[in-house]
Amino acid sequence: MSAANKISNNKATPDVEVAIIGTGFAGLGMAIRLKQDGQDSFVLLERADEVGGTWRDNHYPGAACDVPSHLYSFSFAPNPDWSRKYPTQPELYRYLRKVANDHGLYPHIRFNSNLENATYDEANGLWRVVTGSGDITARSLVMGSGGLAEPKLPDIPGVESFQGKTFHSSRWDHDYDLAGKRVAVIGTGASAIQLVPEIAKQAGRLDVYQRTPNWIIPRNDRAYLDAEKTLFRKLPLTRQLHRAAIYWGHESRVMGLVLNPKLMTLFQKLAEWHIRRQVKDKALRDIVTPDYTIGCKRILISNDWYPALQQPNVELVTDGIREIRANSIVTADGTEREIDVLIFATGFYATENPIADRVHGRDGESLAHAWRDGEEAYLGTLVNGFPNLYFIIGPNTGLGHTSMIFMIETQVDYIARLLALRNKAGGKVLEVRPEVQARYNERLQARLGSSIWATGCDSWYKHKSGKITALWPGFTFEFRLRARRFNQQDYLID
Ligand code: N01
């Protein structure tokens, strides 16, 4: 019987050594590393019926990644055949299923297993995990459940009274035909700027509700030539050099974002030029131009957003939404716009993720309670009070400038080393010392306080307390060096 099918026996010996939540880049990367380390006693618990995480869920029209494909992929699973500079969702989804298959992970996965509850059993030093498909106990629990996985719906008066068709950008209903319909999209973030140009081609009328404009720079996308793909395949060194060039190009953006925000004026000039070039109407130009310094919110890339807003069937609405009614949206100026479809491109629970209510550490404390003043962890991975619990893409590991896969691989390696450290010490339980976690976060917040993200804009990078809880404030290689430089004294091993 494979580990994935075993049922909890309620005994002190766990069913599996490691339970991993999620099968996106994080969960798959962790599972592959465990296999490489000779650990076969693990299970992947997946809420859906296929692997892929964010690239399975976000299949809205036009969905693609804004980090180049050769960087936005596992270092150990290169794909010389990426079709474009920026990978599309179908291509990334295909890539992840292939990686899972190539590494023999499918037998380890329990699909349709949404995490309902995970509780640390102090007496036995293990985690008791309850899922939609049954219970399991595990010595260690790895949360690879994603930083942007839970859709957030806006808290607008009357939203529940809407009678037409409605869905979130990450839960797209492709069976619903938008052709000729009156459509409203709320939100103008990374998801909206990709889907609006696509659905503008079908909708009879499209109202786009903008609360805050974003800075947008040109998307220099292109297809890879067959000759390049052949070169990457035959001479892997050329692909590696290409990847390294992309990595360092993106890494240099930290200079502006963190070290010297004044350097961001260069990016801002590029974004302003992009608006001037694509928007001739002065009134529209004014309302799409942000009033905060570029970089404070995520910088977006698009060539077709501004042109889409100028299509005759599209209206950019900037008056605040006062109310949603059965078949319409009413704005602050009293205008009522009738609609058939309401699409929420309103983002995700980057902070206060509901999953934190379902994870309970020592003395039954929920993660949500431990994080009531804002999420924090040690190296985005460990939280005192939650022994043997490991996060991938935990607090302060997000990036405003480059590929999350680099951070994921760093954390996977760190967790694998911690598991080896604990085993070597003959222990069953590992936990970060509270003072180590506190010191780390104090310094982190001091650095974040002088970064561009603290310069006066609201974003999903921040907890409601104002604390920046989503972002890592530096070069990614610094994070990697810190995760590698091991000090055994930082951990309690029992
Ligand atoms: O979500 P968002 P997203 N009334 O939170 C608006 C990654 N990603 O899904 O700015 C009115 O960015 C909100 O307005 P405001 C990427 O990391 C990557 O677009 O808060 N409006 C905003 O305009 C990205 O950053 C890719 O004032 C409301 C929008 O909804 C992250 O995912 C593609 C509102 C939400 O934008 C999230 O992007 C897609 C309300 N009550 C996503 N509530 C690529 O790689 C929210 N809004 C290309």
C-alpha cells in the first residue's frame, strides 16, 4: 500500500514521515527533494484533482507569467523548449504535470484532500492532519499551499444580492460564453490587466472598475526561435548562461527597490513614456497614471492593457463602487450600470489566509492567533510554537522583482537540511528558538521600513497593521546564503 493511501492508525508512530500540503511548485519541489534524499515515507495532500497549484487554478483568458520561462522553472528540470520568453498558463501547467510524472510523484498524491485541520500532538511529537478524504498523521508537516491561493472577494455593500453570473479570476468558468454580454470586472491588478484585453474582444460591453491605477511597463515578449531551442538542447551551457543572464538582470532591480529608491525614477520614466505612447486622450492618461512611486505596488508589464481600455465597448470606471444590486453596479456619483456578468479580479488572501485558522500548534494555538499582529516566521520557514511545521513561501519570502522558484528551491533545500539535522541529532522534534525568530524579524522589519514598499501605498504586501509581511527585502542570493549558513544553536531539537 502506498503511503498516500494509508489511513491514520491513531498511534504514536506517524503514518508518514512528511505530509506536504499542495502540489504547486513548492509541494512538488519538496517531494522531489525528499525522494532524492532517500525518504519515501511522504504524502502530498492536494485539494484539487490535479497538480499545478496557481498554474492549475489561474486559467483565465490571457493568463501568463511575468517572469521569464527559463528562470521561472526548476533548476533541476530545465525545459529547452519553452516556446516564449514569458510562459503562458497552459505551458506552465503542462510543465508541472510533466515534472510530477517524470519524478514518480503521482502515487504519493492524495487528490481531493483539502486541509480541514492540522493539529500538533505534543505528547507524540507529530501532526494530526484531517482532510476531505480522510485523516493522516505525519512527523513533519510542510505547507506548500501557496502565498496567493485563496481568492479574496470584495466587501462591497450588496455584493451577495447580485443575480447574474459571477466568478473570481482564479475560478474562471470557461463554459460561460461572454460573447455579447454586459460584463463588469472589478480590479486592475496583474490578473485584470491580462484578462481584460482578452474578454474585451468578446464582451458586448465591458466596464472595468479601477480603484488604484498600477504602474505598467512594456512587455517585451517574444517567441523563441527554433534555432535557439536547438542550441539550448544541444549545448546546455548556452541555456544555463541564458538563465544566469536573466537572473542577474532581474536581481539588479533590488538596487532600486531596496537600496536606493531614487533609482526607480528610471523605471517610472519608462512607465510614463509607455502611457504617453499608448494613451493619446489626456483625461484617460490622467486617470491611469498612479500617484505613488513606482515599485511600491507590484510593477506590471503589458502591451495591450491601455489599448484595450480605449476600445469602443470598454469603459474605465474610476468612481468608487457604492453598491452592487441584483443586475447592476452603482458608483459613488449615483450612476447605475446594468450588467449580466460580474468578474472579481480582486486578488487573494496574501495575509490573513483562512488556512491559518485551521493549523494548531502547541497548546492548541491557531496560526491565525499567533499571527494576529502580522505573519512572521524565521527565514519564512519556521514558527516558534509550531514544532515540525515548515513553510515554503511563508512570511516575508515574496518578491517584487524576480522568480519565486528561486526562493522555493532555497526553502526546500533548507527544510531538507533541517530534517537531516534533526535526524542526525537523534531527535523527533525541531523548533526555532523564540529569540532567534524575534531578532530575525526585528532586523527584517527595520530594513523593510526604509524600502520603497513602505513609501505610502496600500498593497497586498502588507498586513492590516501596516507591517510588510509578504516580501523579502533584498537579493535572493542573500536569502539563499542565510538559509545555507547553519547555526545549530538556533534550533531546539528534542
Ligand atoms: O490581485 P491584486 P491580482 N473595490 O491584489 C482591486 C500575482 N500574479 O490577482 O489596488 C474595488 O494585485 C484592487 O484595487 P487596489 C502577482 O504577484 C501574477 O491581480 O487595492 N477594487 C486591485 O486593483 C500579483 O501581484 C501574474 O486599490 C478592489 C485588484 O482588485 C498577484 O498575483 C498574474 C476591491 C486586486 O489586485 C495578485 O494579482 C496574475 C474593492 N473592494 C497574478 N478589492 C503574472 O505573473 C480589491 N480591489 C502575470
